[in-house]
Amino acid sequence: MATDLAPPPTKAATKPGRRRERLTFRTAVLRYRWLYLMLLPGLAYFIVFKYLPMYGVTIAFQDFLPFLGYSGSPWVGFKHFEELFNGPDFGRLMFNTLMLALLTAVFVFPAPIIVALMLNELRHSVLKRSIQSLVYIPHFLSWTIVASLTYLLFSVDFGVIATFFHEMLGGKKIDYVAQPDWFRPIIVFQLLWKQTGWGTIIYLAALAGVNTDLYEAARMDGAGRFRQFWHVTLPAIRPTIVVMAVLTSGHLLDTGFEQIWLMTGALNRSAADVFDTFVYYMGITQGAFSYSTAVGLFKGLVGVLLIFGSNWLAKRLGQRGLF
């Protein structure tokens, strides 16, 4: 029948796939040229400040001397990595870093999810926006201000909270900011106060995209608030949680230099020394450029492996993953 015959192939349809893809890409660039133009500053930033400096990691395999430069410094292979792994500092640095990473994963990572879910249940819009603003504000404070506030609250001499526990509750006078046992709880408390509000933005955006018809269907089936939360809300934001977990895993050994350095003292150094502060100490104050670069390269490689590993695990568990 004439109606069943397929139309003859056009000239564009007979062109090779590579040519068609090239035309499609060119058309997309022309159509969205202003968006690509806005993308250029971000690409330039990453190229100049992220990719080009990566050439400097070669000094991890050299005995780098500034007056000889990259090309004149002698190559020593994996000498600095052997010194790191066999040295007396590696075990302490790894333990302190992993402990902070574990505490962050257990307490700090779920906090934005919990706050976002609680805010999502509020029906009073003015109260909801007010709470959102209050929990967002600490993110915009520098770590210097956060550390200063911590000393004002927990210092043994003039700290408000330390004085309260000592005078009102009759507790022992403790210098919380100087004791190694209190270093990690204080760091976690600072992270919770400063980062939780900002992290809720991502999860609130994910919650805003949940189809309201699903809640209505769940209510018609007799589901209460908890059932709606368990069978509708959580599955809807699960992909976002997985992506954030994959991204967070890459920073497992990245505990944050500024925060740790500002809270480190002579008495709590045994618990405060991590890879980030050790790189600064060895590279800047001691001038061991090659050794500190080797430490930083090791930390970066572990982060890359964790990202790929967690992404693979997410896909194995049936999630989309990051890539």
C-alpha cells in the first residue's frame, strides 16, 4: 500500500553520523552561545588555578631546590613517599584524619538532610523562611570568627559555657579548647553550626521537586505522615543524597586547613595534627617542598580513588551515581 511506504531518505539523513553530530554540536553552540560565553570564566579559572599548577606535583619525585627549578632539581623517585609511609608521623596523621572524617560522616553529613526534612514539614511560610535565614547566616562567617567565638565560649579563663559548667553545675574547671579529648567534639560542633544551614539548600531544592500527586495518592491509600515520608519523600531525594555522598567521599582526608589550624594549640596538637596542617608545617615553615608535595599528592590520590569507588558502589546498589 502507498500509505505504508516509508518516505525516501533525505540528503541530511544520508550523511554520516559524525557529520550529523558535528552539525548538531555547532548548532547548539550557536543557539546557546551566550551560555557558553558565561561558561568561559569558570573554565579559565579551573585551567589557570587547578590544571596548570598540577605540573608542580612533579617535585614530589624530586629533591626540589628553588634556585635549580623544576628542570634542574635531581629526581629521587618515590623517596619522599617511602619517608612518609615509614616515618613516625604517618600513623598519627592517618588516625586523626580518619577520626575527624568518620565523625563528620556520622554527624555532619546527615544534619542538612534532617534539617531540610524538618523545614519541609513546616506549613507556616513566615516561620519557615525565618528559620532558614537563621541557619544560613553562620555559613557566611569566616573560620577566624568561628574560632574566636569558640574561644569566647569555651576558654577556661573567660568562656561563658566553661564558666557556667564550673560555677552553676559545680563541675571541674576544664580548658575545653586546649584538651585533646575535647578537640574533635569542638570541631564537629563548629561544622554543624556553620555548614548545616547551607547544605539544606540542596535538599530543600530536591524536596521542592517532589510531585505533590504522590502525597495525595498516598493519603488516599491511607498512609499517614510517617508513611508518606518513608515511601514518597525519601525515595524522591535519594538520588541527591547519593550524589552528595559521592562528592563528600572525595574529601574524606580533606579536613579543612583553616579550621584545624586556628583551633590547634600546643596542648591539643596530638589530636589536631592532620594531613592538611602537616603539609603546611612541612612545606612552609620547614621548607620541605618535595616532602610536603608528596603528602598532598597522596591525599589527593586517595580522594580520587574514593570518588570512583563510591560512585561504583552507588551504581552497584542500583543508584545513578555521579558519572
